[in-house]
Amino acid sequence: MQPRQRENEKWAEQIKKERQFEELEHLFSKAKRAQENVLHLFHEAWQGNRSQQRLGLVEDTMTEEWQQRKKQLYAMDEALQEARRAHRREAFATKGAGTDATD
């Protein structure tokens, strides 16, 4: 029963990580909306050619940072998916070994 308990604990940890990841995705979506709101407010507050240049720089910087965070988010997602696949492979191998032992 000990291996089964460890398997359940690993599975629970995996689910916990996936839920945290989903929450992180939600927070990033909120941050992106807030970024768009800030840019809109800047645009309304500043008028003229110089302000457009400054606004463009701010927007470029924010977009670049957003893309970096998005890459990190995708890397985390891939790591979680790989952990899930590894867990399934391990469970399948354990089941296979258990059925071979009973034959």
C-alpha cells in the first residue's frame, strides 16, 4: 500500500501545481488587461507627436516584458505537462510490473 500512497501524493502534488499554474495564467490575463488600460489612459492624457513617441516606447517596453513572461509561462506549462506524462508512464510501468508478477 505504500507505493500506492506515494503515487497518490505525487498525483495530488501535480494537481496542486496545475491549479497554481491556472491561477498564474489568470493573473497574467488580468495584468495584460491592466497594461492595456494604462496605455489607453496615457494616450488620453498626452496629446501630440512627442507624446505618441513616448507612448510607443512605453508600449514597446511593456509588450517586450509581457512576451518574456509569456515565454516563462509556456515553459512552466511544458514542465507541468512533462511531469504529468512522466507520472502516467511511471503508473503504467508499475501496473505492467504488477500484472507480470501475478502471471
